[in-house]
Amino acid sequence: MSDSSWAGPLAGVTVLDFTRVVAGPYASLLLADLGAEVLKIEPPPGGDDIRSLAPHVGGESHYYLAFNRNKQSLVVDLKQPAGVNLALDLARRADVVLENFRPGVMHKLGLGYETLSAVNPMLVYCAISGFGASGPLRDRPSFDLITQALSGVMSVNGPPDAPPQKLGLPLGDLAGGMYGALAVVSALFERKSSGRGRLIDISLMDCMQGMLGYLAQLYFVTGREPGRSGNKHPLLVPYGDYATADGRILIVCLTDASWQNVARALDHPEWIDDVRYATIASRVQHRVELDRDIELALAARPTADWQRRLDQADVPNAPILGVGASLEHPQTRARQMVEEVQHPTAGTVRLVGRPIKFAGESMAPMEPPPTLGQHTREVLARHLGYSAGELDELARARVIDTHKACDRSA
């Protein structure tokens, strides 16, 4: 680390991370981005389930690389008493425990909140699960797709004349990770005054319902189910993507003043005084005619021309980029949202950068996602004082493992 780099606001916080797949690892990724030391406990022989998902580079899964930067990997067998004792010893010295098993699994392992808080009352313990620790669905298995279906989110996604569709992103998992990290930071702040940690209960279904926003309120106010509107907005026009001479462009109009700018930019100032289009309510009422008129106007010029004209009129607009085009965009480079790291087996790897920026601070360079068990010996020696001989004995008993890389084909 260079002298000018800053570890982050959570420097000095140790997170004992028992999570796997996406929701939990995304929570610990966010905490690691903020400077926390994340000790990722992985089971033998294969570690986190997503290490197996192809394609691989240098033996590492693209999926694993996406969610595990800035962490340290320890392989510990929690099915052996000695492995549980190792985890208990680490928890005594940790600030945070993260897990995303089904409710009750950590308790059966001897690592539930009651046990860990007894040995470390300052511990913040965050449990992330599909449905949380209460309710009739508590013990059911859940994945992102299930969360999207049961939260109502899938019902409003997709064109109105097509079946409900899942989101392209695993937002159910990601929402759980975001809310989980926010809850952990909040509990750490509270701990400064209370002197105690606490148990946090995060449900992926709760998190997605918490993101319904105006759609939930629309149901509460009207009693009607919100429908699917594709790329359009049920309460605003123009809003969505429209065909141009050579492609498509997104236009977003939130106010009547913005509508006047749209009309001028599209060379139709007469629309400003058209009673059908003069207000938000009248534009929604005449949606079909207005969308038709807009596409007729846009057909006259290519997308790039309309972008320039709409930009000059201060109208929010954009082309629809692919993932690659977005990651190569000049704005992406300017915001350092793609970073390169040197991975021990995969070589130079590009990763999505930290979305949280702190003005005036240059954070320490990213560390690559760890190989399986890469830090087992180092962490146990540094945190618990184990000697080389003691570590050799644990390895011979297969309580720990110190893999250097995943043995998987690319």
C-alpha cells in the first residue's frame, strides 16, 4: 500500500464471513470495499459453491471473481469439532460475523448468535436468508428467482403483452447484500455508544419488497395490481425507448417544462400547445397517439443526431448499451469503475470498481479475489498465533486446507 492511499472508513474492522454464492458475498464485498478485513471461511474440498461455475480463467470462476475481491480465503472444515473451535477463536476477535445459511444451520454447527455473542458481546452478527428468521416460509429454500417471484417484482417486469419476466440482474440477492452491509455499518455505529453488538435478521424477500417504492404505494392507494409496462412508465409519457432512423433511443420526461424541451428538440414546437399533450395527465391519456407521433419524428434522423439535439435541450436521453459497451464507456473510465488486479493464477484480471467514492481520498488498490485457502495459514498465525507445527497438524487432520488455486479447467 502506498503512503498516499487510504484503507477506508472500516479499516480495523474484522469480518468473519461464512457466506457463499451471491447475497452474503455481496454484503462482505461492500464491507471489504470500505476497508474491512474480510476473512472468508470456505468448506473443503471445493469452497464456495460458485467457484464451480464456468467459464473459468486461471482455474477461477468468473462468478467467484465478481463477488470476492479484497477478501482472504481460509479453508476450514466446520463439520469437525476442531474446525468449529477455530471459528470460535476467530469470532472472539472479530467485529462482525456474516452468514447466509438457512435459519438454524449455524446454531446446529455450534456457531449461532447465542454462542458467539456469549464469547464476544461486542459482535455484530448478520444473518441473511431467503425469508428471514420468522414467518411461515422461514425454512423454505430460496434463490434470487424465487425472491423476485414472491416479492411482486417479477409481476411488473416485461412487456404488457408478455408473461412476467425476471430482471437481468440477480437483484433479490444484491438487495440482500446491500441492506445487509448497511445494517452492519449501522450496528457498528450503535456499538460505539451501547458497548454491545446485536443480531441482524435480513430477508431477501423483505429487501425486494422494500424496493417496490411507488408501485407498492400505487397498490395501497388504488387497490389494483400494478401491471407490466415494458420500458414505458405507467404514469409518464414520453418515457422509454423509441425507434430512430438507425436504432433506438431512450427519452425520459418527468415534468411539463421538460415536455416543452422535448417538443422543441424534436422540431415540433406546436405540440406544446396541443391540448392532448399539454399536461402529464393528458399525455398519459393520449399515450398511443403521442408515442406514434414521437416515433414518426425520430425516424427522420439517426440516434447520434437526436442525442445531440436532446442534450442541447437538457432532456435526459441515452442509447441502450450492452454490458461491454457500458464498461468501455469514457464515463466508466473517468469514474474508475473498471480496475485491473494481478491474480496469482489468472494473471491480469479486470474487475468492476468500487461504486462508493470518498471525495479527496485515494483508496488502497484493490486486492484480487483469493484462491481457495490462499490465506489459511497466514490468518491463523496472525490472528490466533498458531505455529507452523500446529498448522501442519491441523492440515494433516484435514481441519484446514491451504490450496493455492482451484483445479478447474478454463
